[in-house]
Amino acid sequence: MAKTKLLQIGDITDRMRDALSDQFEIDVLFDQGDRAGFLAANGASYPAILTNGHYGVPEDVDAATPNLKVVSSYGVGYDAIDADVYAARGIKVAHTPDVLNDEVADTFVMLWLAVSRQLIPSDRHVRSGAWEAEGNYPLTRSVQKRRVGILGLGRIGQTIAERCKAFNADINYHSRSPKDVPYTYHATAAECAAAVEVLVAITPGGASTQHMVNAEVLSALGPDGIFINVARGSVADEAALVAALEAGTIAGAGLDVFEAEPKVPDALKSMDNVVLTPHVASGTHETRQAMGDLVVENLQQWLVDGTVKTAVPECRHL
């Protein structure tokens, strides 16, 4: 029986490749020296694409794959895939929600604690010999009983809220509409920021959330406020964030994502009140394996009955 053609965009693990190889003939887009020529000659033969949240489906690939039926993406975010257009065309788009909720929530806690308790500079205080030469490190701020605002109360946002309860937090949130939760709702991001001391972004990326955290929101958060971003770099206006940190408009930030990854403004790198991680919120062996397994399961299920296990919201009716 002939294998189904699958176009791979980005890297996959050996485990994923082995699981797919019996049923799919996999071609790797980035291995092609003449990309345009390859797509022109072969694009129409692919009913399936395997990609990730960073690459999505580029315009040239979309134009060259008129017989596409399914896209299975590695990651929760899918703003690099035009899911509305694909849904209208009957193309199923799948992603990997839920399996990374805990890791992303834990990364928020890690960044929050690191910024509030000044983990990086206090570590340096020990390593440099300053503790012995200059004495104790200055006092830092507690994370207990803080007012926390969550921008985006989806699956991960609700997991973050659960984590915050361990710190006796007063939980606030902003989303497109109120939810049936025991937390305080705010109609705008600025209103939410004004009500809290810690603001975390965990919204999807895309045009609707572009620069949701802007100068107005950061000003509302105030000089004692901490901003944490474990969503997408596009959610925060990075230039406004740098300006707010330099001016003391907010107290600090913990950032796992950036607008032009992997490029990070030098100004952020030089600030002691900022903790930076290289988009690793879901970056554990266990979670990445679960994500890869789900990508494979979506493709295998589509091959069996034409459905996917974890469709993006726009495609759940297909």
C-alpha cells in the first residue's frame, strides 16, 4: 500500500519520524536546495503538512499545496497558520494543547520568583565574592498575597491561576469575555494592569493581541509592578517595555518570548531587574515528547478517519 505524502517544515525527533515512517512518505522542506522548484514540482502531491508554531505554513507552501487536507502543528500557538482560511477550505488544523499547561505555568512561577527575589543578581553577589567583601544582599520583595493579573484565561491561564493560589494571591484576569471562575474580571488589559502588582501574558499571538501590553498598560501596572510574558513576543510592545523598565515605570520583567526571536534588545540583557529565558517554557524532555506524540497522533487519526484529535478552535466543526 502506498504511503501518504507528508511535507515536513522544521525539525522533528527520531521518535516522531519512526512513528510516522510506516504510513507516511516524509519530505523535508528545508532539505531542498531549490525550494521554489521543489514546491512547483511536488506541492500538489501533499495532502498533509507537519509544522510547528514558529514556521506555520509559509505563503509559498500554501500556494503550492492545492490538495492540502490536514496540518499538524507542534505547539499550542498557531498564529503562523491562517486557521480561518483553512477552516473555510475544509482543511483541518491541529495543535498540541494541554500537554504543556503545567510546564508553562511553572515557568511563569519561576520567572516571577526570580524577578521578585532577585535571583540572578543575588546569585552573582555570592559568586563574585561580594557577599564576603561587602556584606549581605539587600532585601527583596515577597511573592505572598500579591494581586496577580492574567491576560488570557484559557487552559494555561487557568493553570497559572491554580499555581497562584499557593501564594495566597488575589487573582484578576482579562479575556475577550467573562468566564465562570471565582476571579475578578476586567474588560481591558489596562484595567487589569491597574488592579494588580504582577501581570502575566498568556494570550495567543496574532493580530488581535498584537502589542496588547503597550505603554498604557505598563503605566497602569505602575512602579511596583512586574510583567511576565510566557505567551508570544508579539503580545508586548518591546520598545515600550524597554522604555518602561529604563524609566522605572514598572519594577521588573520576566520574559520567555521576544518580538524578533532569537534577537533580544541589548537593553534588556543589561538590566538586573529583568530575567530572560530563550523561549523554553515547554522545554522539558517529558513535555516535548508528549507534544511530539500528539502531533503524530493527529496525523495518524486523520489517516484513519479524516479527523484530528486536537483541532484548533476554528476547525473543530470539521
